[in-house]
Amino acid sequence: MLNVLIVDDDKQKIKQINDVIDSLNVDTLVDKAIDVEEAKVKLSKIQFDIMILDLFIPTKCGLNDAKPENARDFLDYIKAEDDIFKPYFVIGNSALDDADEYKEFFVNHLYYLLKYDETDDSWIDALMSKILYFDQLKKKIQTDSRYDYDVAFVIALPMEFDEVLKINDYTWVKHDEYDSTTVYYTTTITNKKKRKLKIVAAYADQMGMSASTLLTTKMIYTFHPRYVIMTGICATVDDDIEIGDILVFDQTWNGGSGKLKDGKKKETLFLPDFHYEVLDPKIKIKIQEYARNRDVLDKIKQGFKFTQGRPKTEINIHCVDVTSVAAVTQSKIVVDMLKDKARKLGGLEMEGYGVYYAARHTFENAPTPIVIKAAADRADAHKSDNYQQYCAFISASFAFHLIINDLKF
């Protein structure tokens, strides 16, 4: 829709301009102002796409001070004033012959000035041409910058991916036509506001940051999602986090970024150079609210249909710092080194930083990244696969709950 403001005090001319716009079959909302003061009020409240400005406009109704300098000063005001919605395009018009001397002013400001004439329809053709061009331009901009999909799931492991597909038995459609190295699945769900949401999901061909970064990038460029979400499993390194708890990544970084050098005692020293990516603060607030909401978390746990592989502890949710590392970790020495460099470290895994980084550094409309994983082990010698399916299930379940109830679309 085009928002159009007609700034003119001639009722007959306003009607003619309205008639021209109506004849174009363009979806428009037309408003009017009869003097400069009223136009300023309109611009303080509404973003107009096009302003059609009479060159001889009074500053205030009843003052009888209409002159071209008023329109010129008004345009200077628009250019300088920050606390208004500046119209994207201005079309000046006048029925008087001396309007030509102000044409250069309009041209220098990248505006357009046409001569209104009741006896000659050429002004109508010019006005129609400008409005149609801007309508096409706005549609092109909106098309190029739109989000085609609402959510893209980027998953690291086939096992984790299977749990995403199982959630609430949504019907997924398989696609292998987009590229030869990745198979995508799409579905549609309805959120609590009765809006239909388009979801796409895929898993990487291997674990690690490189694979997740590449897959995230491909999905952004192919599907233009509003949100990119990763679910799955991770390890906790915090004694206050139980196996089966959900971790939402607040800050994440590449745990191996830095320099390795020999120490004085011929030991290897790691000098970190961490670059952090951070969760959207509005989403962080929502996550923190769920930390106090047992009903949702208990319901998620009850949704897991198996007794084997289910921890005895109840689910808690934590918005914490999680680092991504290059390898599966079962080393207390490595964990202690990471915790020494990041005092608030809550967990570690292998992909989340890649998802955040790809989403934050894209040329396309940047989606909002969210990584939600559940703690399946403690990254120690007792590491096992016992709780992986459960953790993949609850992280995916919480992600869908967040999509349906909290995320803005």
C-alpha cells in the first residue's frame, strides 16, 4: 500500500489528484493537509511514501500568505528535522507560470515539479507515471527484503533432526531440489495468534562449527528465514545444571580461538582471543520467565514417551554462556582450562557459535539466531549416550513451544 499526502488548499485540484490516483488501480491510502502547519502535524505521526505539494501553499489556513517560499521552506524543514517521518518522494505542482523558477530547487533536492493545468492533461500523465513507478519500486524493495520462511531449524546430527520432525506429528514435506548436498524438510504450523508459520529444517553432513556455519548460510540465502534455531544436545560444565536441563545460549564463542605457545616450563599455554555472539535481549527475557514456570517444563518432560533414558531430575532451563569447541570433549583438563578463561561458562558443544556467527554476519535480511540444547553429559570420563534422545526431544519441544507462544512474526 502507498501512503500519499496531498498538501494543497484548492479543493478542486485535490479532487482531480484523487481521481487520478483512484484510476490507477494502485492500493493507496490518501490523506490531505491544507496548509504547512497541518502538513507538519501529519508528518509527525505517519510515514508517507509520496507527498504531493502545492508550490503556492499558505503557512496556516486563513493567513492568505500563499507563496512559493513557503513550500521551499517546508522542504528545508523536512530535510533538517529529525523528529518527523520524512516522505520518501515529493512531487511539487503549481498552476502558475512562475513555478518554473523553482524547478531547479526541486531538482537539486531530487524531487519532481510538474505544472498543473486544467486545460491540458499532460500533468495527469506525468503524475500517473511517477506514482506507478514508485509503487513498482516499493513492491520490489519489499519483495527483495521479505522473510520467505518464519523459522529455519539448523540441526547438527540426524538423531537430533529426527526429534524435530516428531514434534506434535507435524506433516513435513521432503525437498531435494534446492541443492545436491542437503535435503530440506518444510511444514506449516499455527501459532497462538492463529497465524500460519512456514518452517524449514535440515541437518548438516557432519558435526562442528564449519558445517553448521555453512548450512546456516545456505538456509538464509535459500529460504530467507526470520529466525534460525538450532536444537540438540550439549555438555554441561556447571555443577548447578543437571543432566536433562535445557540450556539457551546467552553468549557463545569459538573456544579454540586464540594463540598456543610454549611456557617457561615447556608447558603449552593457551592465550584466548574470544569474539562473542549474543542472544537477542528480548528473547533472553522470555527465557528467564520460563525458568520460573514449572508447568511448561513439566509438560515437556511428560511428552517423552519412554522411561528408559529419562533423568530422574525435573527439567530446569538456563540462559547461560556456552562455548563451541572443535572436538567431542571428555577431558577434565580441557574443561578446567575453558572454565578458567570463562568464569560463567555453563556448557560446551560443537556448533552453536557457527549458527550465531552466520546469522549475525549475513548480507541478507539478518535472521535472529537462537540455540537451544539440553545437557546430555558433563564432558567427563563418564560421558555416555544414555540421555541423548531425551535431550534432543526436550530441546526441540521447547523450541516449538517458544515459536508458537512467544516469538514475534
